[in-house]
Amino acid sequence: MVVTLVALLTASLQAQAAGNKDFGDYQVHWSVLPSTFLAPEVAKANNLQRSKGIGIINIAIMKEGDKGQLMPVTGQVEGQVSNDIQQVKFLAFRRIQEGDAVYFIAEYQYASGELMTFNVTARPSGYSQDLPVRFAHTLFSD
């Protein structure tokens, strides 16, 4: 049985930082986890590095359907992360699609116990407004 990245990221939401912000018809969902949470075969299949000190940020843009159900949508995501001494690094998001799931992931470096602040802007395809989210999280190396 092959474990997909989306299944692993979904399962990890319970163990790591996760949240969402509502923008009316759209929501932006995020999760952050250490790259070492990924199984080696999943990391390799998705060209992700597994290492202490490397975190994964996962962003999903969701649209509310006619019956209130959330559906993933495509678009663009960009952002940056800063540490507690205001060193800023840009996040290189890439889109991944597995079946109906669409999400955007990026890797970043962190020091264990360091508070990281994320500023992310999502732009759903066909929508004229940016959807900005800001959140902070601390990861610890295992």
C-alpha cells in the first residue's frame, strides 16, 4: 500500500500546527510539520528532504460549494517565514495534486524551539482578491 503525501499531511494535522482562516466563499487551511514526520518513500516520491531542522508548510485553498461542502481549488500561493530575530526567507511553494486534492507545499529551515512567523498569500484561480494569512508556530526536532 502506497501512502500518499496528502494522506500523511492530513494525518499529521492532529499532531502538529494546523489552522484555517475564513474569507467568505473561500478558506485557507495550513499545517506545519517537521520533515522527519514524512516516511522516506513519501519524501522521495515528492522530492522533499527529510532532515532535522527542515520543516514543511502545507497550504490548501478551499471553496464552499452550494451545499456547504468544502472543495479544494487551484491557484497560486506565495509567502515568507521569519524567525524570532526577524531574519526573513521566502517560501518556494509548489502545487501538488493527488486526485481531487490540491495543495501547496514548501520547505523551510528552523532551529528546534525557534518561533517562526509565516506570512502567506493565497490567490484562488479566477478570484480577484488575495487571501492573506499570518500565523506563528514553534517546531521541535525529534
